[in-house]
Amino acid sequence: MIELSESARAFISPSDLTFSWDGCHRCLWLSYKHQLRAPNFMPLIGDLAEMQEQSCVNKPSSDLHPDMPEGKAISKGGWVVSKPIEVDGEPTPFAIRGKYDLLMEFPDGTYGIVDCKFQAKDSDKTNFYSAQLEAYAFALEHPAKDSPKTISHIGLLVWSPVKIRGNSSGNFGMELKCSWYPAKRDPKALADELKAAFQSDIDVPVRHHHDIARPDSDATLLLMPAWTGRDTKEAYVGTKIVTIYPANGMKSLPSVM
């Protein structure tokens, strides 16, 4: 039986199954256990994503990309919340909660999840985002409150810049390439990934913080150890080391290493 502390997060964000899961697991643990998350400001990306999604709403899929299955984009930016996730038939305290980009409706009564991407270079990243797409599908097929929806298609709608058109005397414009990358539904892969996360026995002590005296500005050394628990089959131990030198910015050097 999994039990949560009072400060722990019970809702899993689908996006955490991509960037956070493939990144620092200790940072992910701190985010869910103690609500500590590194600042992440992407104002330009947010504005571009909003324009991309808004341009697709209420349009047939053929207007979005000719290779998409016949249907219509019926909504954007909708929040979804799933029922508690089960592991080996037992409910956990965790559920999926997140905001999808586009929801498609198809003539056969099924639905689709489309994740909109604005990428510097056109490339197929469905393998990287498959868990995130599958998490949205899970929440829609196993909703906490609303009627369940059958998700038949998931995929990425990718815009990438080609060139700038126009000049300063008129309206500038950006030519974009649009690509559709369908992803294969794989609910079992998501279930296995979540099961591995829930059943992991990992000890993560409080982060070590050390001040380093320097003539210009004191620096900081952070030590973040973690190791597998006593009952795990494979024994691992690791330490994340971070140094922070605030004065390095004045020398055109990285401050955080």
C-alpha cells in the first residue's frame, strides 16, 4: 500500500513523463515529495504554442495536415483528471492531471489527442513524447468525473521554421513547415513505467549545502545523494553535484555547473 506524506503531490503531470522522467530523478522526487520545482520560464514558446493551437480549433483535420485521419479539432487546452491509477489491481494515491493541446473527434465516435510542437528543426519525436500522449489518453478513457472517451489516435503536429518573408517596410512573415507524426497506442508501456516508479524503493536524504568562501563572491556546493533501498533487487548509489559561482556571470562563464 502506497502512502503519501502531507506535502506530497498526488497528481502526475503527463509532461513529467517526458522531460522530468528522462532528466534528474531526484529533482522529480523533490517536486512530488516536497513541492520543490526549478523555475521554468518560456514566454515565447508559450505564445507560439497558443497561436498554433488556436489556429487549429474547429478546423477539419485536412486543414491541419493532409495525412491526419479524417476528423475535426473540437477543443484546445482542456484539463483532464483520471481516476486513481491501479498497480497490480490495487489503487494508488496517484492520478493523471494535465492539459492537452488539441482534442480531435472522428466520424466513428472515437477521439484523438494531438500534441502541438514548435520545433527549430523538423523531426519525429513520438518515441520521446509517447508516454505523455498515452497519459492524456489514459485520463480521457478513465476520467475521474466525466464520461469516458475512446482514444483511437495520438500524435504530434510539428511546426518548424523555414524562412522569413517580407521586409521592414511591410509585414514580416515566417514560412513554416507542418508535419504530422502519428504515435502508436501503447497503454502497457505507460502502465509498466508507472509501476516501476511506484514500486521503486529509493532513499533520498536531505540535500547537503556547503558555502565556499571566495574573494569576489561566495560560491555554493550542493551534494544530492540517493541510493536504492534494502529490498531492491539491484543496488545502486549516486550523487548529483552542483556548484554555483554567482560571480562567473561577470566573466562570461557559467554560474551553475
